[in-house]
Amino acid sequence: KQDELKTMWGRKLTCDDDISEVFTCYITGKKNSAGVKVNRLPWNDDELALETSCIVDQLARLNRNGIWTINSQPNVNGASSTDPKFGWGGIGGYVYQKAYVELFLSPENVSRLLAVIEEFKWITY
């Protein structure tokens, strides 16, 4: 099992780009440079939730650029509780949720991210 995980996540992570590849492959469902699909991360054995499909392009862009997303959800405004992508709970209910993203990033990228966030006053951190 350990050998399988190393093939999935990389035998040697020597730079930020190596880490970005793991995260991006997980988010996009594409195979890594070893030809293996990254279908889990060390802290998450689950495949991505269906609702992630509507923000996968944005998440992939973040991950390719060294902003490694570990948890996220899209904005939902009144979807039916039976909606196949966003629904949960009993029949007849509605789903409301705010978009968010949790992430890791290298110390070198902190100042870059903070500079961008300052342009968007509605973003909190």
C-alpha cells in the first residue's frame, strides 16, 4: 500500500511544482506524471464531492499556482434538498451555503496571495 501511495503522490517532492501536480491531479481527476490517478490525499480518502464539479476549474488554477486547496465548497442559493449535486436533508428543504476555500501555501506565496486578496474587500481571512 505504501508503494501505491508513493506512486500516486510522488516518490520525491523536491519543489512546489511537485506538490502542485499532486493537488491539481486530485482536483481534476487527471493522471499524474507516473500515469496514476490521484484519487485521495493523506487527510482525505474520499473522491471529490459532486458539488466540486462547478468550481473545479477555479480550484485547479489555484493548485497549479501553488495555492493547495484542502477543503472547499461552492456558493449555493436555494437549491432543492433533493438536487443531485447540492441537495441534502429531508424532502421539501432548500440548501444555502457560502463559498469558501481552505488551503496550504508556501511562505513565499503568502505575500503574493495577500496582495491579491486586498483587491477583493469581500474576502475574509
